[in-house]
Amino acid sequence: MTIIVFGSINMDLVATTPRLPIPGETLLGESFFTAPGGKGANQAVALAKLGIPTQMIGRVGNDNFGRQLIKNLESYGIKTENIIIDDTVSSGVAIITVDRRGENNIIVIPGANGQVNQDNIDRLYGLLPSANAILLQLEIPLDMVITVAQIAHQAKVQVILDPAPVPPINLPEEIYPLVDIITPNEIEASQLVGFAVNEEQTAFKAGEILLTKGARCVVIKLGAKGVYCATKEERFFIPPFSVNAIDTVAAGDAFNGGLAAGLFHHKTLREAVIWGGAAGALATTQMGAQSSFPDMMTLKTFLDKMTRE
């Protein structure tokens, strides 16, 4: 069995600063580096580092970034033969600013990710019979996300949707019944339901709304406040893990990788959410996106330590 990640592949251009600049301000930064990213690729790496057989479907430009991005995915053992190289557009990039507190802002330029089309979807059909789950995000065209969710749903493959970034017109109602697990963070959950979601009580209210829309499981990532999970059968809250967070970039992607890995290993939903929370917490303790994701030994050691404490 394998897990498919259908989504974006970016090169991250990262600047570190003492604090985030205000509009119109020129601020002297501290360092700069490039790193492979994109929510799709990040979640694929998060899975692969946890030992999960992973297939990536996506699109890059025929440029240096594109070649580097494919080579990077292959270095983690991810299958890349279903990534299309597009001669007509550049690879996607994300411009990221991170301050000393670990807070960040991100500008994503889609590039090839914005050109994902039926050719990419055609690569999906042959993989579905051996797929345990498919992970989706919203950094590729929304109509493609809906089509993939429909195909996976019909094939009875578990659909895990990270609704980020939430589109300006919000999510179409038709997507919710196609989703087995939706995993917004507190900002995305607020955008989806139209009110602030920032702690357990408001997460409960948001969860009920998203369940009513048709999602079978709602997992709301509240960052340093923990994780709230709701299905029609159960509702529970997982407290945050205490770590020294220095960079929150891609912590949500690490969470989704940990969650899906737990389910791949037949953990209960609660146990899988704990795996996700632990993976996300560990990712905040190091700079960068993919380089910060834990491997299985690191994850299990951390969980064992937390259990003893």
C-alpha cells in the first residue's frame, strides 16, 4: 500500500528578520536561504521521513528549481515519475519571512502548480488500487482538487484535505461530502465558518458546522493551544506538546504527515491525531520546512518521553 500526495511543489525563498515588517517598511534582515517546499511536497516528505511509501503527483517548470525539487523528493525515497515537467511556465516559489519568535508570513507564486490539469489527474488512476489515502491541499487549481477528491471518493480511498490557503470565495459546498478528514488550522477554520476559532469552545462550534456540511472528520489545528477533533461518533481535544518553538513554517504539513502515518499504521483516530500533534510540535523546534520534519525514531522517542512525563 502507498499514500498519494496530489499537490503543490515549490522552492521556498526564506528570509529571517528580527520581526515581521509592517506595510511600507524596509527592514534589515538577518539571513537568507532556499529550501524545497510547497504544501504538497512538504506533506509527501513528512510521510516519507516517517517511513510511509509515498507517491507524489504534481507539476514543476523545466528550470533549475524544478530539477532540484524532483531530485530532493527522490532523495527521501518518494516516487516522482508522476510529476509533470512543464516547458511553458516556471516552477512555483514561496517567499517566506520568519521572525525571531518563529512567526512567519508567506507569499506563494504558483507557477507550474497553477497549471495542474487533466494530464496530472490521468496519472492518478493507476495508483488508486494500491492507495491507502490521498492528501490534498489548495495550492493547485480548486477545480482539480474537487475532481481528484471525487475520483478518490468513488474509489473508496480516504481523502485528507488541508484547506490551505482558503480561497477568497471560500470552499464550494460540494467538496465537504467527498472529504474523510479536513484539517484546517485556526485561521483557516475561522475563514471556513465565518467567526474566530481560537480555542476549544470555538473549535467545537466550528467542528459542528463542518460536520454538518458533510466532512466525516474535522481536525482543527490550534497551534500552541492544541488540537480539536470531531466526528459524528466522538469529540476530543489533545493538549499541546511543550517544545521550544523557533520556526512554525510547515508545522501544519508535518501534522498532516504524522496524522496520515498514524492511520496508515492502523492507529485509532485519537492516536493518529496525537502522532500529528507530536510531528507538528517537533517541526517547530528546527528552522526550515522539510528539514525540520521528524523521522519515525525521533517521533516515537518523543512520544515515549511525553508519556513518561
